Amino acid sequence: MSRSDPKSLSPSHRLERVGESVRHALADIFSRGETDDPALAKRVITVSSVRMSPDLKMATVAIAPLGGKEAQKTLDALVQNRKHLRTLVAHRVNLKYAPDLRFVLDDQFDAQAKIDALLRSPAVARDLEPEESEE
């Protein structure tokens, strides 16, 4: 499969570059508190990744509130303010069309915590210890 093949599993460099531009724009908007909603202004939000659709018209934004507190309330506030956020992103990112924003909770941190807990479990630690040779 070539990179231009629409069935290719990895995103093109352009999609990654635009996604990173949108991520930086959103991170800047959140850090400066430029949203109209006081519920968002009070929260520290991490934008961990942005995946762009192949036509660059949809951006899926993975977010994580600081400490994971009130994640669903934060997500609901972002969904409610997505048109305003789209306008703010459009002023920062030079694209023909401003992408629609779709927000999802980032579960990457939870997955990493589960893996860390597994690696620290006594059963795994026992298996990782070097075997003593019996002579």
C-alpha cells in the first residue's frame, strides 16, 4: 500500500502536521482562557492528540482534564462550546475550511496506569527475576 492509498493505515505527513497545528491552537486557547464559558475557564485541560479526517474537515480531539477530575463535565462543556472553539481555531490555523471539532476523553493515561500496575504486580516481578543456576 502506498501513502496516497486511502486504505493506508498510517496518516499522511500533512494530516499529522495539520492535526498538530490544531492541537497547538487549542492548547493555546485553553491556556489563555479565551473561552466564553466560565466552566471551561476554571479547568486545566490537556490536549493530548488531534486526528484529522482525510479531507481535513473533521478533527477528533483527545482531551484530559488535569487529574481526571470532572472529565464528563469538561467534555460536555467542550461539546457545548465547540462552535466558538472552531472559530478561535480558524483564526489561528491557516486552512481553507475550519475543521469541525469532535471531543473525546483520552484513555491513554488509564491504559498506561494499568500496564504499570501489571508490571509492578508480584507475579510479573517474580517472572522477571533472573533464574539462579542449580549446581
